[in-house]
Amino acid sequence: MNYFFTEDEIKIRETAKQIAEEKIAPIAIQCDKEEKFPWEIMEILAEKDFFRIFLDKKYDGLGLGTMGLVIATEELSKACGGIALGFAGTALGLMPLLIGGSEEQKRRYLPEIASGKALAAYGLTEPDAGSDVASIKTRAQKDGDYYVLNGMKHFITNGGIAKYMSVFAITDPTKGSRGASTFWVEDGTPGLSYGEKLEKLGIRGSVTGELIFEDCRVHKDNLIGREGMGFILAMKTFDNSRPGVAAQALGIAQGTLDQTINFCREFKRSGYPLAHFQDIQLKLADMATEIEAARSLIYSVSRAMDRGEKDISRTSAMCKLYASDVATKVTNAAVSILSEYGVTDKYPVEKNMRDAKITQIYEGTNEIQRLIIARDIIKKAASKKH
């Protein structure tokens, strides 16, 4: 289907496809088994300007926005959703700076990210708070020209390997979520250390770690926006980043379908290829249709965001919700179709099933996405009556 890609978007898609097939696919199973972060892939992506895709040209980027990020993430995730996350997780870590950072902060830090010389991370989630900004316990107390951070972040993508981190902390405990602020923290800052590297069910080619702050002194110039803007920046970040998670899920689903079709064409039952049987054909048809529907929704939302549309919370939640549910459904169906082969590492579909599950959970669980969608449609229906 023609999605009216620009020449630059076509080039990104073709380059990402080549990297996925030639570089990522051969090491995906190994990275999964060994929980190995593939720095060599990040270097290749940097050489091919992938970290420039989602940044404006004035910061040494390519200016291809959300659509460019989505296209690249989808193609890379076809080979491995976990490995693709090293790239996509950096975009997430940058979102607060892109949304609320000063011009001086952007010009200082973004060109280094664009070059691929540094990864980024997003530090919001905590053990007892999840991603609920109002419940986070990390504190930032003003002390002259510095803020002193104390607390811990948990389940942080790129945690422990990122050079830069967007970190959320409470600067005024009396104001609840409105007392949260956001800080740009650099690796090596005194008082910052890293805790456990978490073992996971899926996306094992991605590092998920802990950030520990013990009297960590962060200069006031590294405050993103103003004090008290943390909640707003967190919510806007989620609105802008969810299409990326959706693209990851979409890539996992499409890669799984491709692998399943190849298996069905080659593997025989009763002397005929599996693809010959109608029960298999019906399953493949459903998988392909739902994947294409997810793709259309993600691309539509991404185009709207790049046009500057502001009211995107509902549709952003929709594409993340739908694509991740489709990925989970498709990968489960693939495991069933491959039967005994589906539960072995001979084929990557069982890994894809494990990778798909996380897309229903992070960036807000799908239950949260449904609440966002429902509340928005109810609010808008009520406003039409007045």
C-alpha cells in the first residue's frame, strides 16, 4: 500500500530494512539469550544518521519528525524489538528536552545525540509509584545554584548505559503532581549510581536498569522548563512517544507474520505445505489484516503530530493500545501455527511473543490507554451538548 512516503522516508525505510536483515537478525537470538546490548548496532545506526531522524535540522538533525522515527522503529523491530529499543528509547529520553527545554539546552546537548555518540534515558518510573507522577518519592531540594536529588528510578530503558537522562523529582511535596520537576542529568554526576540490571521476559537485547540518586547535585541550568512542570512534561512526553511504542509493536507483529508465512510455505503436513490448508490461510489473513489496520492508524497519528496538531492524547493512546494488542495476538497465533517448533528457539516467534508483551505494559499499560480514550470521548461528547 502506498502511504505517500517522501523520498527521505523511503530512504530511511530501505536503510533500516537492510540493517535489520543484514545486521540485527543474525544476532537477535544471541542478544536475547545473553541479554547482550548490541553496541555494534548502535554504531551502525549512528553511521547511517538514525539518531538525526527525529531531531530538527537546526540541531544537526534530519527533521523527519515522528513519522521518520516510526518508520525506522518499525523496520528495525521486524528483526528484533529489543535491539530496536536502544534507538527508540533514546528518542523517549530526549522528549522532555525537546518539549520543554530551553534553546541553550537544546543547542548544547542535541547535536551530540544526533551524532549517535550518546544515548538517552527517561527516568520517571519508581518501585512504589510506577509512572504515577503524583506518587514518585525522588526529591530535589534547592541548594544555591544546585538541586540535590535523592531517590531511585526503576525499570529504566537504557538505564546504566545512557549518557543523558531526563529525571523526574518532586521539588515541592505540598503540591502533589504539580510539585514535580524535570532535570537533565549526565552520567558521571557525583551522587548518581546504577543499581540492578533487570532480567526480563522479553526485549532482552535492551538494557533495563535502576538509577540511584544519593545527594546527587544537579546544576539549576539543567532544570528542564520551570519548577512544577514535571507532570505536564511527563504527560506530553507520553503523548508524543506512544506512536514509537506502537511502531515497535507493529514491527514485531509484521516480522512474526513474515516468519510464519515462510514457515507455512516450507513445512509440510500430510504431504502439502501448511500454506495449502484453509485453516492456516484464515489465520494468516486475520493476522495480515489487523497488522495493516494498526499500520494505518499509527501512520495517520504520526502525520497529524508532524502537522502540529495539539489534541493528540486520545489518538496517540489508540495507536499504542491497538498495535500492542495486535502484536500480542499475532505472535501468540504464530506460536500456535508453528506448534512444537513455535516454542523452541529454532524459530524466533517465541522470542517475538515475549517481546510483544512488554508493548502492552510500558508507556502506560493498555488499561491506562483505554481510560485515556474513554475519558476523552466522554468529555468531548459532553461538550457538544453545551
